[in-house]
Amino acid sequence: MYKVVISPSANADLFNALKYIAYELENPSAAQKLADEVERCYADLEEMPAAHELCRDPVLRRLGYRRYPIDNYIVIFRVVERAKEVRVVHFFHMTQDYLLALKNEL
């Protein structure tokens, strides 16, 4: 079993998405559904993180970044085998240029 470690950036990304859905779109039930799906994602990552696709971008792929799609969102994470950790680095809407955002952080 792996320990899932959520970065402050990923927490902020998720919080902002949930807040937008619940308050701006006035759809708290959709926000709750997304929150539930994210919790299922984290539980799944504890068990089999390597079952999820590596990012298609060659630089991110070489660095071991993986993606876990959830509806219109995508969770970006890396597996650190020696620590038995899954490090969730960001949570993006699929319309965001997550490749550029991640590469700017490297």
C-alpha cells in the first residue's frame, strides 16, 4: 500500500474547483460529487498507482508524472517507490494547459 501525499498546490487547486462549482455555478451537489470522486481516486492511488497512464508529454513522462482523469478534471501525480508514496502535485480542469503549468514548475 502507498501513502498518498497531497501537495499544497493540489489542495488549493481542488478547493478552488469545488468552490467555483458550488458557488459560482451554484451547483453544490456537483461539487460534492467531484469531492467524492477525488476521494475514490486517492483510495485507488493507495492501492495501484502504477496502473494509471504516464503523461504523454516526453519531459513529464521521463520524470514519471502520471495522470488520473476524473470527469472534466485531471489529477497529476508521481509515484516514489523507495518511499512507497504517491505525490499528488496538481489538480487541473482539462481545458487548462497543465503541461505548460507543470513545465514552468520544473
